[in-house]
Amino acid sequence: MAVDAVGETTPSPGTPGEASAEAASKPATIYDVARAAGVSHQTVSRFLKGYQGIRPQTREKVAKALDELRYRPNLTARSLKSGRPHRLAALTHEIEQVGPSRIIQGASAAARQAGYLLDIITFDMTDADAVDEAVRLAASQDVAGILALASTDAMTEVFERTDFRVPAHIAAEEDDEVTGHRTELSDIGFPSLIAYLAGLGHERFLHIAGPSAYSAARNRARAYERALGDRGLASAGTIHGDWSAKSGYDAVMSRGAGLGATAIVAANDQTALGAMLALRELGLRIPEDVSVTGVDDIPEAAYFAPPLTTLRVDFAAQGRSAVQELLSRIDQAPPPRVPSLQTELVIRASTTWAPGR
């Protein structure tokens, strides 16, 4: 059984650059923050609770004041006043993967901003007893709520059957074919990517997808097919991998030098990395013979050889939204507006005109 817990603490307050000696001697309060931001203390309180209905300019002022004053919530006082702990637990797996890792980072930041500590509990999803043990560990920490992060259909089903005993939110990318609601990645990201490649003269595409047990992989594969269909283009095929560089390498090697495509659309950047190595070993040049694209925009993507064209995904925003959803359940408040999975096309040197153009 593999279950690990990582506790996260809030940094100690320091002396703001322009604060007085008297202010530096004691922690800042929400009243101090309100004065610095030029807003009411109620607005600061709503901001800390993750309330979405605050104007962007006001949010920026409050965030700046919180940062400059190095505000730290008094969790002990809050717990005594509210009668509930100010700790949250996050259950997650595959934290070594880019998406889950960034989601946790965003969740941690949002929890801190709202005055909560976030305990991160990871588990091996191949271990049948690991989820039960992870839930027991979370419950034993006297937490106000549990954030259950699921990547696969199987993990979502397990979490849905689990009695968490405290307010909980299951955060998983929904299958857009089931819900009928597509993310920005599906509706804007992939169409913009295919439009860009088609504009370079590409007509033959190969998709290296993620594992079909992941809703994210299915959404991306369908978005790819729709984007091609909307332009009257056809795919040269889809090969399913497992998000890893090895699976991208194996997918290209299985096709050989007769790839049948001038552009590879990989489901994530790691897959694209493996595909690029295989292309070079087959004697194909990137991007002169084959253009390659990814999804996620991992930090290393800009340093691939050549640098990778990719769709940037804001995973941290997913983590922040998940915490806000959980806090609304804890506070028995209306659920916040959940933003779409935001994306942006980042063009680099791994793509160019189709051969012969």
C-alpha cells in the first residue's frame, strides 16, 4: 500500500517594505489589509473566502495588500470562533504528472488565501486498499473538508461511492460527450491548433492520444477529430498512448518512416517529446518533414529540440476552482462560477509549412 501525506504550512509574516515599526511587530489583520487596499473589511473577508463576485480591479488591490502586508490568517482564532477546523485534505494520485501537480499547486494557493492549510495525501491507484486508507488518514486529521482529485473513470467511481463523513468535492474533468459542455480546450484550443496547421498547408495528421480510461484523453481526441472535420480534413489515424514520452516514441516507431502524416498532434507534451526522438531516429527532420505539436506547455517544452508548439493549459486555475467549490460546500453557500479549462496556442519552432509548400 502506498499512501503518503504532506502537510503544508503558511509562511510566517515578515516586515512589509513600507510598514511602520509598530505594524511590523504584530501580524496584519483584515482591517489593516482593508485600509491598505482602500476597501471594506467585508470585501477582504469575501475575497479570502473565494467569493467570485468581486470586480477585477478590487481583487487586484486586495491581493496586492495581502502580499505587501504578508497577511497570515489566525487559524486558531478562526477555529475557536467557527467551531470547525481550518484544515483541508486533498486526495490525489499521479502527482508526478504535470496536470495533477499543477492542480495541487493551484489548490494549495487558494486554500492558503482562504485561510486554510491543505494536507496533501497521495496514493497508488493500483492498490485496492489505498483509497480507503487515504480517506481514513484524511478523516483522522480533523479536517473541514476533503478535495478528491480524480483523473480516471475508475477513480471517479470509487470517490463517488466513498463516505467522506465531511463536506467533499470530487474534482474530475467531465466527459464532454456525456455532459454536452465542452471546455475551452475543446472548443477553442484544438480548433485554433488545427487551423494554424492547416494554414501551413498540412492535410495529413496523426494523433497520439492519451489512455481512453481518462476523460481528458477522450475529450482531446474528440476535439482533434471535430477540428479536422470542420475543415473537411481527415485523420491519418489515432494511436493511444499513456501520456508518457515512451508511448509517443513507440507510436511513431510503430508507423515507421512511412508515417502517412506531415503533422503529429500529440495529446500532451511528454508524448510529443518521445515522438520527436523517434522521428529523428527514423531520419525525419522536425519540422521540415514532420511538424509536431503537444498540449499542456510544460516548463521544458520551450527547450525541446526544436522548441515545441503546444496548447498551454491553466491547470492551476482548475485547482483554485476546486477549492472554491469545496469551500462553498463547507459554508453551505451557492457554488461559485467554474471557469472553463483555459488554453492558449503557443507557437514555437517544431512546426512549419507542410513539405512542398
